Amino acid sequence: MEPLKVSFLTRSADKTRELGMSLGRLLRPADFVALLGDLGAGKTEFARGLAQGAGVPPEEVASPTFALIHRYQGRIPLVHADLFRLAGDDELYGTGYFELRDSGEAAVIVEWADLIPSAIAEDAVQVRLASGRDPEERRLSVTSTGAVSGARLAEWRRAASAFLASAPSGAEEEKG
């Protein structure tokens, strides 16, 4: 299956979280979401929305920067990892991350996934967040890398049509 690419636009932290919630409502065990982007781009806000959409109470969701990995139970089991403080593969192996990722028992969300490329599952929804023109604006460029992630991204695109970015008429979407 060819990768699917979609762009979304949010105009506030609340809307970024809301967009994450719309994907979180669709997540299933074994789904993998890689969050990419610079410091302050909105990865943690988006991850909070994802967790909330997956049925995790908002007060339970914390940034895993210092704990590295949090496990939550909502509508489905959810693993939330943050790789910012890790130096590479060797440190990541010691956390038990790969066993959690590959078990298929939980959906997995990883912030700073691009810092350790081997952390990204082969079939993943990759969300690159970037600042927009206004201080609160965020552009999310999303790509699928396999059949499952492609189906999830297509489903999400339909569910989150109000956030589609481009000219006033619709989505920036391309295959390949």
C-alpha cells in the first residue's frame, strides 16, 4: 500500500489537543503513533489529546520526559513514551520499550520518535508538528507507513475533516 499523506491545521493548544482526541477515539491495540517536531511544537499537547480520546482520564496523563514510559488503561491499553532524554538504541533497549511496542497489546504513542529511528514501528502513523504563522497555530503533516496505519489515517481524516489544512476548500492530500 502506498503511504497516505494528510495535513491538518490547528489554531490553539486546545484545538491541537482536540485533534489528538479525534485520533485517540480511533486507536486500537497495536496501533503506533510517532510524534515528530521541534521543542514546543505541540507533541505533548497532542499526546494528551490522544490519550484522552483513548479513554484515559486527563488527570492521569503526564509527560513521560523523566519517567520515559507511562502505561495507561482507558478504552484500550495505551503506552506513552518520550525519547527526548535517551542517547540511542542501547539506552532504549534497557527500558523494555521494544517488548511493549511489539506485544500488540496496547496502542503506542512516542514523542521524539525521530531521535531514535529504530523506535518507530514499521507500520506507523507519523505526525510531524510544526509552528504556523501565528504563535498558537500548528501544522500537522501526517504520513502512514503501512496498511494498518493507512487505514487508521484515512479513518482519522474523515473524523477530523474540520481540521484539514489547505486552501479554503479542503485537504492537502497525496499518495506516494
